Amino acid sequence: MSATGDPQAFFTARARSYARFIRLFRYQQGLRAYLARSSLLRSGIRVLDAGCGTGAVLLGLREAMAARGLTPGVLHGFDLTPAMLDFLRESLRAGAVAGVELAQANVLSLDALPATWRDYDLVVSASMLEYVPRERFPAALSGLRGLLATDGTLLLFITRDNWLMRPLIGRWWRSNLYTAAQLRQAFAAAGFSDVRFRRFPPRYWYLAPWGHIIEARR
Ligand SMILES: C[S@@+](CC[C@H](N)C(=O)[O-])C[C@H]1O[C@@H](n2cnc3c(N)ncnc32)[C@H](O)[C@@H]1O
């Protein structure tokens, strides 16, 4: 099983159905619940959502911070697919959300990001690195590591390789899937030394079979 060879075309055709799919599973709420108790959030932090898509993490993170009375310093997001970014821009407009900057970029060509998009306290990425060719996965992690401030953290949500996710995400959403051992190896190859696996809060127990949560310090 392997990811689609053309994620941009794939998600251009599926921006709306993807948004419907994740709504069904209360995925954004699950990410928000995880972030709501995370010690990684503080006022003034620089945050990047890598592969922001329709904004599940970016919006969930913003809501989690607001609920705790925290305000991000900057909140940036990039994605390969303009149609996904358009969907997110529409959500930001509809919700009168200000202060979020978006850019189109490929995680494998981060030089294309604006020059000031650096030194993040937190780079968060969900369900995106599955679409990078397997052999480029450590390079993609290493590129994101390069965007972190010295004491910054990469927070990754990524699909597990198991019998349930193979048909549901692997085949249906044409995604690569990863075991914990494969992730440990890739994070080490990318230069991360402090890598911790985390869990979804109990209320979102059903997201556990879907995804790994990894916090990796630069
Ligand atoms: C399954 S969606 C996830 C979107 C969002 N992060 C979420 O959790 O709902 C995958 C996203 O990754 C983006 N993507 C795939 N390959 C990418 C790449 N090489 N660089 C940046 N974004 C990419 C796609 O355009 C799509 O928006």
C-alpha cells in the first residue's frame, strides 16, 4: 500500500469530502482536547501548522488557546493544495478569525516559505506527512526540525499502520501508514533525540486506533 503519487490533485478533488469525513469523527475536537491540556501552549508562542489542509489543527489549537486565555504570537499554516487553503480561508472568513497567515508550500521544499517563517516554538502537523514518499519522510521531518527555535517542539499526529487503518485511511485516503518502530527510526534519522509518544484524552479514546501522537524536542 502506498500514498497517492499526486496529493495535490487528490485533495483538490476532495477538499469538501475531506472536511465532511473528519467532521463525522469529531477529529478537530479530539485534536483540540489534546491541545487543551498540553503544556506546549503558552501566550506569545510562534506556531506553524505544516500541511494545515482545511484547518483542523490550526483552528483546534486556536480554540484550545482561547479557552485557556492564551494568545499565540504568530499562527502560520502552509499546505501543498490551494483548494484546501481556500476552504480554510473561507472558514476563517466565516468565523471572523483574524491573525492567521497561510501560504502554499511543499514540506519537501521549505525554502519557498516566507523568509520570516522560522524559529517556531511549536510546529504541529497532522495527517500530512503520510503523503510524503516513504523514503523522503525523514527528510521532511528534518526540514520541519530546521524551522524550530532551539528549544522548540514538533508535535505530530500521524496515522497508525493497523488492520483498521489500512482500508479506512491507507486505501480510501491513499495514505502511507506508520508503526511506532518506523516512526522512532525516522525521528532519529531526522536528528531528534527527545521523542515521546502521547495519548488522546479518554473522551476521544476512539481516535487512539487511528493515530500516533508524538512530541519531539529539537
Ligand atoms: C489528510 S489532509 C490533513 C489536513 C489537516 N492537517 C488535518 O489534519 O485535517 C492532508 C493534507 O496534506 C497536504 N499535503 C500533502 N502532501 C503535502 C506536502 N508535500 N507538503 C505540504 N502539504 C501536503 C494535502 O494538501 C492535504 O491538505
